Amino acid sequence: MSDINITRLDASSADFNRQLKDLLAFNETDDLEIHQRVLSIIAEVRKNGDQAVIEYTNRFDHHSVTQASELQLSVDALKSAWNNLAPEQAQALQTAADRIRAYAEHQKMESWQYTEADGTVLGQKITPLDRVGLYVPGGKAAYPSSVLMNAIPAKVAGVGELIMVVPTPGGETNQLVLAAAYIAGVDRVFTIGGAQAVAALAYGTETIPAVAKIVGPGNIYVATAKKLVFGQVGIDMIAGPSEILVICDGKTNPDWIAMDLFSQAEHDENAQAILISPDAAYLDAVEQSINKLLPTMERAEIIKTSLTTRGVMIKVDDLNAAADVVNVIAPEHLELSVEDPEALCKNIRHAGAIFMGRYTAEALGDYCAGPNHVLPTSSTARFSSPLGVYDFQKRSSLINCSEAGADMLGKTASILARGESLTAHARSAEFRIKTD
């Protein structure tokens, strides 16, 4: 395999901001043909329910289902998958699940209230969602870690029922995925996928119950369907290609950093891997490691395309300048491979997950560190957060006015309401004002 040359930028260059913007740009414009197909599938599922789901499943996943009951996996099937796992796989899944659950427990929001001097009580009530749908890719693209990361926070939040959908093309199931569903507490599993599964979860069919929110990754049809049903249901996010950004002071083994960059570049050709360092010689060393290690990788061609088309190495004057660049990029995954990551972290405002120190490989976060691996991509870390327990809880405001409070607030509300020419609002408040 021939050596690859990764794009180099210098943050001190007068044209740096434009060059960086061009490299970050990922124009995955909505495919209108896909959009129309998905709209048609959603409409068909809304109209014909189970029958539409059966027809699409037979067509796209090469099944011969005749009734909807055949699309549900029994709890025994999930338990059997768990019981028949190789011991090392079972131990790894259990360890990951325990760590994800322990972290999630710290995220739970609690209800609160306070009482004002006049006896008025104000507060916030926290309630879990009634039912959530979890989409899991199926067939060869099977991700048991995704099941754990999505299902466990939902169950910790107290979600009443968790419905998982996973396509089984040609009848192919993944036992690790089913085992993960079992230990994560998934309540029901349907062997459906694609836009038809999203539509069924959003609107419900005779067999598949409608949910309040849909989470989990999928292909372009799934992502498009999630966009189109948003509003009918909540969704977690529309995820773009995976991203990793590493800041290194030049003192970490360059082979480690090369492999860290590979760990995201191997996802697909559009994944983005970025290295920032104040040491130009170190950037050279990592590029040498990349070319040395690349031929040893199973997904070498995908990694090569990713690094060639979207990868970048950035020379900065110092680590403070590196933090400034990070805050512009707002990466999904950020490694601070430096001597004092805590100090550098104070300057980071925008990142989905931050991996601190030389020994913290991003891959640990993907599987078993504990924090969620469902993260904002495409610079959306500027305004959004990792998936967590809070995504499966909702907040209700509580207002309980005392007689004195209604008198005082009624006068204020009356003035403001009449200022907006909303007389009924004003009079509703005025009825509760004390009259002398």
C-alpha cells in the first residue's frame, strides 16, 4: 500500500480559518429521492399498519412473514442468547453494562420545589417517558454496545416500556445484540428495520405500540425517517459521520495516536480524524506511524480514504491555541493527550466527550468506560450533549399559589395582560385579587 499524505494546516496562517472551514464542511444534502421514498413508506405504515410493515420487511429483508406475531422475538430468545454466550463475551458485556448503569445513576434529575414567604409553592416535577423505541442496526452491522448505551439510561430513568427494533436480513440475528438487550432490560423486540420500523414506532400499528421517543443509529433511510416523524415523537439526534480530534504535546507514543485516529477513521470513508500539536516534528512522526501501521489494518482502504479526504494535522503555537481550534470545531470525541489534561480541559468549551491523558483511548468510551457513546457530531456539540438519563425524563412546572400569592401575582399579571390586550387573561387573574 502506497504512503498517504494527510492535509497539513498551520493555525498561524492568515488563511487558516477558511482552510479549516473547507475541511470541516460535510455536505450530505438531503437526497430528495430518498426523502420521497421514506415519506411514502411512512404514509403506507400509517394507513395499513401491520400489513405494510410485513410487506416492507418481506421485500427489504427477504423474509416470508405472513402475520405480525412472527416479527416479535420472545423473552426466552433473548435469555437464550445471553445464556449461550462465550464466557469472555458475557463477562465483557456485563462489565460494560454495569459501568454504563453506574454512570447513568449519577445523571438522574430529581423533582424539587420551594416555598415563598406568602406560602406560594413553585417547583419542578420530573417524570420518565412512558415508552421509548430503540433502533438497532441488524445483520452484519451489529452493535451490542449501542444497545447498552441507549437502553440502560432509559431504564435508569424509569421508562415504563422499552421497545427495540432490529432488522434480521435473511433471518440473520446477532446473539451479542440479543444478549445485550436481555441484560439491559429491553421489554419487547421486533425484527423489523428501515423507515418502516421508525414509522411503526412513531405512529403505532395493531401489534407494535407507538412510543414517545425514538433513539438509536441507522442508515440514511432510518435517519431520514427520524427527521420526518420528529414532532409526532421525540428523537435523540441526527448523527453525522464519526469524528475524533486529538491534541498532543508531542510526548505520547506516535503509534498510539495513529491508532487512535484509525479507531474513528475505520467507521466509514466520511469519518474525520484530526491531530493538533505545537510540535511539527511530532506531526511528522505520527504520519510515519500511520503509514507503518495502515497495512496491518483490516479496514485499511476505508481508513486510507477517510484520512486522505477528511483527515488533517494542524500545527499550533501552543496548547492554548489548540484549545481555541477545538472550540471552533466542537468535535464529537476529543483526546487531550498531554501532560496536564485537567488544566487544558478548563479551556475547552465545545466537545461531545473529552478523554483525559495519554492512557485514555477514545475506544474505551465507545464500549465500557461508562459515559455514553451517543454523542453530538458535525459541530453540534456547540449546543447539544451526549445521550443520557435526562433524555428519557421530562420536566413539568409546578405552581401552587397561596391566597396572598394569587393577590400579589394577580395584580402583576393583570397589568401585563392588559398591556397585551388579552382581557380574559387579565380578568382571570383579577377574580382572585382580594377586594377591600
